Amino acid sequence: MKFNITTRSKRLLADTLTPVSIFLRIREQFPLSVILESADYHAMHNSFSYIACDPIASFILDNDEITQTFPDGSTEKFRLASRKEAVNALQTFASRYQPSESEHSFISNGLFGHITYDSVEYFEDIEIQEKSQETAIPQILYRVYRYVIAVNHFKDELFMFEHAYAKEGEESKFKEDGLDTLEFYVKNPKRTSSNFSKKGEEQTNINDADMVKIIEKCIKHCLRGDVFQIVPSRRFSQEFTGDDFNVYRALRSINPSPYLFYFDGGDYHIFGSSPEKQIFIKDGQAEIHPIAGTFRRTGDDAKDAELARQLHADPKESAEHVMLVDLARNDLSRSSDHVQVDIFKEVQFYSHVIHLVSKVTGHMTKGTNPLQLVADTFPAGTLSGSPKHMAMSLINEMEPTNRSIYGGAIGFMDFKGNFNHAIAIRTFLSKNNTLFFQAGMGVVAKSVIETEMAEIHLKLGALRKAIEMAGQI
């Protein structure tokens, strides 16, 4: 069963509008909406923010069972005969939609959603611990939407797209006054959200003493040669009352990043400010941007510049970075040709930290399912370690709770398999009025325990600050 898609659109000036104010209004009218933004504007590149609302189809894979809903209201449920069939199942779902050719180079339609860390069970021969009840969400979830709003910050304009879906041979029908109603909401945005406040004290799944023991174990595994590097993590949680969207608003202000997102999953929300791509695939070209190597910012530009030079020259941080660049090359090589490192060890500055970043690219081998390349490179080596399989197995033994969305991916893919997702780091999972947030550290044989312990708190600095700031909005 395939669905032909007919699209109509309208262009508006956006010089008096912001994606956040529009989303505040849209989410009241359309539950399960999503906003994707970027603070990484380079001329026309990455100059768009996107809001998708009114879902009409979905793909959910959880505990080996797939549930698919379609625009005509029908539903299909089936269990995977083999977990390795998951990649083809998602690609088959995406290929059921036949969009009309678009003259736009930006997003006008597609699938928006997420892949949790434990979804690696569908891509590799590995078992991940059972879900933790407090953070349990579907492992893979994507939605197709009726409306997509694309805001061009470079030109102060926006495009509203309405999509009508019809089975082959049937006539597409748009929703009566659909685009006009959407335009009313866009032109009359909401300026405020409900209050937010913390409740009780921050909690953690691993106390300091136990975290030190985990790091010691990781160092021993590195010294024995079981792994070259491993990335254990630690989870924190904070109960709250009110509107968690205020935390997103604070976070995007405190820590502007290439990937900003807020995804309404229904009984859970995922939102964050991620600096790192999971993988970007467009027209057969794939790229990964490994981030490894972290120093704390001081707030003084001259001191930060000197710290950046020290970070670039630091033997431990450089060794860690080289390992993960090599891992990205190896992962891409599984389904790609002409793999190369385009940028190596570039220093990038964020609100609380300085990172080392590289860019690794490859061209997909002819006939490769793009989602197979996603599977080959999931999860990112910067969230697991090297060799990846052994590192994940050790992490699974040492960490007391399932990672859920942490270390997974969130973003957009089109119906042809072009793919652009962020790694879910610097990210909150909000469920049952509790915020869960997590960070890891890259442990190698020469790691210093105190430094690794501090790295987690450096990475979570912006998130904790956002929680405090949200209570003042």
C-alpha cells in the first residue's frame, strides 16, 4: 500500500515571529508536535528551523514488535522474525509515501522521530539490559505530519506546507481551511508558557563512590587491552512542577548548539541542545562529526584561547580523539567508499566547554539502503567506546540503569532515506514530572579518575543552569 502526497504551501514574512512563540501556540492546538532548530548559521547553511504538527501516520518499534498507522486510519502490527529486519522495515514504511517533486532544498515533509540507545539490539548482535521503568519510551518512533512550518532565519521568511495523502488511484483531499487555520495560529503566536519550578533535590543513579569504582574497572579493561577506550555514563534526575518547555527555552539560550530540539512523545518529552551529529546522509554522501576531547571554559576569552591550545596539544585528549575518528572511519567503511577525514581536531567553543571536533565523510556503496549505514554507525563511538561491541557489553554490565534516549539519536529523515540526526546528549527526557539527564566520559588507560569525574559535571553544566533559569522565566 502506497500513498501519493499532494502539497500546497504559503510563504509569509517572519521578521516579527520566532519559532518558539509559534511552537508555544501550535503545541496547544496540535499535540505530539516537534520543533527542530539550529544555532549554527553559516549563510544559508543550517539557517532553518522546523515545526511539524498534526501527525497522520507513525512507525513504532518496541520490544521486537512494530506498530504502523497510516493516513487512511488503518493500522498494522507484527513481530520481527529477526531483529536485523528492523532496518528494512523502517525503510519500507518510508518508501510507502510518494511525495511530489519539490523545488525546495529544505525540509517540507518526511519522518520526524528518535532512536533510543538500546535500539542497537536491532543493528548488532548484542543484548542491552531491560528498560528502566521510570525512563521507558518506545525504542524507535517516527511520525509523518500533515503540516510542516519552515522558518528561514537568513531571509526572515517562513513557509507553511500542508500535505494531503491518498492511496494510489484515489484523489488527495486537503483539510478544509487547513492552511488558513494554520496561518492564523502562526500569525497569532503565544508569548508566554506556564511556570516551571523544581521539586525536591537532584537525584543520581550512581553515587560518587560507585562511579569511582566503575572508572577504575574501565581503566583496568583498557590496561588489559579489552578496549582502547570506554564511555561510562551517569544519570541524574530532578522532579518538577509546571511546564518543561521553559527548560528548553532556557537551554537554547544558555547553550546554543547546531541541534536544538523539542519532541512531544505524548506521555514523555525529549528536548536538548546537542553539539554532535549522529550521522548526516544526503544523496548518497554521509558524514560523521566525532567530538572527543573536553576542557572547561573559564568565561575569559584570552584564558579560553590558551585552554584551547592546551586541549589541542593534550596527549590524552588527542589519543582519545584519534581513536574515535578511526572508529568513525571504520563504521562508515562498512557501507561506504572513499572514506576520508575532511577536518581533523578542530577546536570548537560551547557555553561551558571546549571540544575537539573532526569531520569524516564517505560515499555510500551503490545499492546500499541508507538506513543500513545508520545502523552501521549506531550508536556513536563517542558514546560507547572502541572497539564498540566490547565497550557496549562492558557498559551494559557496569551501568545500573538502561540509557533510554541518552546516546541515541533524534531528528529527521525523508522518504528516500536522507537522514539528519543529532546524538541525544545535552538532552533531557521528561516523564511523569521528572527530568532525566545524563553524561559520560571517555576513559582510556591513562585517565585520571578525578578528571573523569569532573568531566560529567562540565558537560551537564548548561543543563543544570537551564533548570535554574527556567524557574525564573
